[in-house]
Amino acid sequence: MAVDSIIQGVTDFFMECPLLKDGAFHVNALGSEPINYSIDVDVSDPILETYTNGDSYRQYLFAFSSREFYSLDRLQNIQNSAFFEKVSDWVERRSLEGKLPEMPDDCSAQTITALSPGYLYSNTLQDARYMIQFQLTYIKTLHRESCK
């Protein structure tokens, strides 16, 4: 079943991740209290290649972010980093299995690839924002009238 937008498909995909805790899930916004998650759209040139029939091979860059508890405790911070390793592994496994986000009718998802490891983006002594950047590649089909 197709979705209305790529961001909806990506969000639905991540909401299926069994690693996520009972935190709030947002788009382009991350709450100020742990535990929160967000899909944040990144700036990029979407078209990687255009084919002679008008179809195109494209990319959709985004970050998966979370706000987690943070302190000077080494074990807490290892746990936070390990969470992002596991999320990256989950996405890679799903991509290899062909279990990709649902896309609008004129688009067909090809792969999702991590472009960065999960990393600490900002922190206070109570909480921190972590993120990992991803690339979704897809084919966009040009709408054509059928010949009769």
C-alpha cells in the first residue's frame, strides 16, 4: 500500500523498529526530555541519475535522532552508543531483506544505507541528542500517458 509522502514511509518504517523504547516519535522536531525520537530531513540534491525515458534514480537523505539520558557515567554512554549500533544493524538487515519503506505510487525504494555511525550531537549533564544519517535510494517513475 502506497503512502502519500516519502517522509511518511520512512517514519512508519522506523516506528516498526523493536529497539525503540516508549518515547515520543516526531518529524523534524526533537522533544526536550528523554526519551524522544525524530526523523529529520537533510538537504541534498535528490536526483542522482536521470534515464532517457524520464525516470530517475534518486536519494532521500535524513537523520534518525534521539534524546537520551546522559551523564558522566561511562556505562550509560556506552549503552546510548550501542543503541545506535543496533539501530544501524536493524536498518541494514531490513534493507538486505528488501523490507524497505512504503513509498508514494510513482516511487520504488531500492536501499537504505547508514552514512554515519550514531554519534553524540549535543549534550548537557542530564540528556544528550544522538543521531545517525541515512540515505534512502529510490526510483521515481515519470508519469506517462499510455498510447492507444
